[in-house]
Amino acid sequence: MKKLIIIVLAIVVSYTSVAQEPAVISSDKTGWHKIGETTVDFKKDRDEVVVMGSDRFAALRFKLTDASIDLQDLEVYYESGDKQVIQVRTPIAKGTESRVIDLNGGERSLKKIVFVYKTIPNQRDEKAHVEIWGLKTNEERPGDAKPATTTGDNPGWQKIGERIVDFKKDRDELMVSGTDRFKSIRFKVTDASIVLQDIEVHYENGDKQDIQVRAPISKGSESRALDLNGGDRAIQKIVFVYKTIPNQREERAHLEIWGLKTSEAISGTPKPAVITNDNTGWHKIAETVVDFKKDRDEIVVMGADRFAAIKFKVTDASIELQDLEVYFESGDKQDIQVRTAIARGGESRVIDLNGGERSLKKIVFVYKTVPNQREEKAHLEIWGLKTNAIAK
């Protein structure tokens, strides 16, 4: 029995020692940072390290302890979905490191690194400890999107995002952050000219709009205004197809996407919490306009504030609040049955949250129409109670 226990413990320890330790880097300092490490044995010749965090790196190198390996090939998987295959074909002696391996496109966000290696003959060690290091230069990676940072409600054109595009591929996309809504979009181009072919606009509600542009945009100019279906819309991402303009020296174009906000865009848009004080009492978390054509809505809660309870206030029309799903930043979810009518100008009961003060991620609520009322929309406010209690 003791022998069996010892064998099981040995297996557990062996498995634990081989497990990778992914990067937890959060520094923006230039220089070399350890991305991850793992212990490889010579019973297999292929291993991988998953890269955690949002840091970006311009180059890699490998450090070896305990044993030597012959590093053959690398597959670097980027967060963008691209993959780079690199032939190394170089032995790395115990206690030394590989050459610096440059990544395509400057600083890139990495998803995982797969590497193939061979055993170095005539060595006693059965395992090698491999460290992977990444070089941060704080350069802007070609292709990095800068998502929307618009928070104002002023009508007019506002930058949604920007991207550096090269002419090695003809399809790119931009994820749109924030809760702003736009009526039209347009493209501005600097550094090089492109022919903008087709656009796919993906909306937050799941709809998609295909727009044929088929027009050149010269360096330093912009496209025509492209109207969006349905007026003011919340955008999830924009996919665009483009072609190279022949006979130009530039290899990349700087592309900006702008959106047109109007005063109409404000009605019906959730206004996330911007609370930053720690005063006790009730604070407005968010507000939105709900209509009676659907019976399920959600509000994303911004900021790091914590609340011990919530309540709803209603103006313009009455609703019957059915159920709530409260999603916490910790990953937990609380389901709450309310089943209460809230008259126009009134508010719900106080709804306690599990565990005292909690950081909220989003609130999903189901409601029903109150019969025999003329109004088609209700203005809904969600309020949160701060008690300055420590969350459990």
C-alpha cells in the first residue's frame, strides 16, 4: 500500500513539474520579460506554452537549464488569428539561450507558442527547463486597432478607431468598444492610398449590413459618408476589404474610421455608471430606454464601484419587472425573481445582492408590458446602494 502511495505521489509531482507557467506580465517597461516556462522531456518532441495577458512583444528568445535541446521549429499564434512559422534548427546548450527571433509586424499580442525540438545525444538529463522571453519595445504594432474612446453626447463626427493596414492581405477588421451609437461612418486614409471594396458592419444586436464601396481613397483624403441601416446603431465590429493602389512606394496605410453621432443616438442608449466616489447611499448605476417590442434587455455596468443592493426607477411608462440576472465581476451570477409591477414615476423594492457589496459586470432583466397604456417606451434607471461594507 505504501509503495502504491509513493508511486501516485511521484506521478502527481512529475505532472506538476511539467505544467507550464504562463506569463503574468503587466509592465509596459521596455526590455526582456519572461513570457512563460515549462519543463519538457524527451519522450515527445512537440510542446506549447499559452501566453496570458494583453502584453505585446516584438521578439522572442529561449533559455535552457538542466539539459540541452535542438530547437527545430516554432509556430507563433497571434491574438489576431495570424500564425507565424519560424525555422530555428539550432541546438541550445544547457545554461545558454537561443538567438533573438523577430516577430512579424513589430510588437504583437501572442496567444500561444508551439515549439518542436529534438534530443541532444549522449546526455544524462531526461528533462530540460525551458524559459521563453519576450522583448517589449513599446512600438505600435502595425494592424493594432485603437477602439472608440468617445464618451460625449455631442452630435457630430467622432473617431471610432484606427488601424495600420499593409498590402500583404486584403481583409481586415476593427472591434468597436463602448456603448456609443452612430448613424453613419466614413474612412480617412493617410500614408498611402487604398481602394476600399466592401464593408461588413456587425451590430451589437446581431444584425449585419453589407456595404459595397468600390472606390479609391487617396492618401490624405476620406471616403463618402456611409449610412447605417436603421438610424443610430451600436456597432460591434467593422470588417473591410481593400485593394492596393499600384505604383506607390508606401507599404502601409494608416486608416481611421469615424462615426456620426446625432442627438437621436442618446435615447435608448444605456448610459453606464461613472461613479467614482465612495460615499454611502444610493447612486445611479445606469439608465436606458426600453420599448415593448422585446421583453429582455441588459445594461453593462462600468467602473470599479461596488454595491450591496439595487433598485429600479421608471418614468414615461409602467412596466412589470419579471426576472433579473446580476453578473458579478468575480464571475458569479445571481438570479432574482421580482415579479412586480412598477408604475410610471415609481420604483421597485430594494433588491439585496448576495455577499454584501459586490462589483457588478452587467444586469439582464426581463419585463412585460403593463396593459392599457398609451406610451410605447419606458425610461428605466438602475440605482445601486453603497454601504462601504467589505465584499465577502
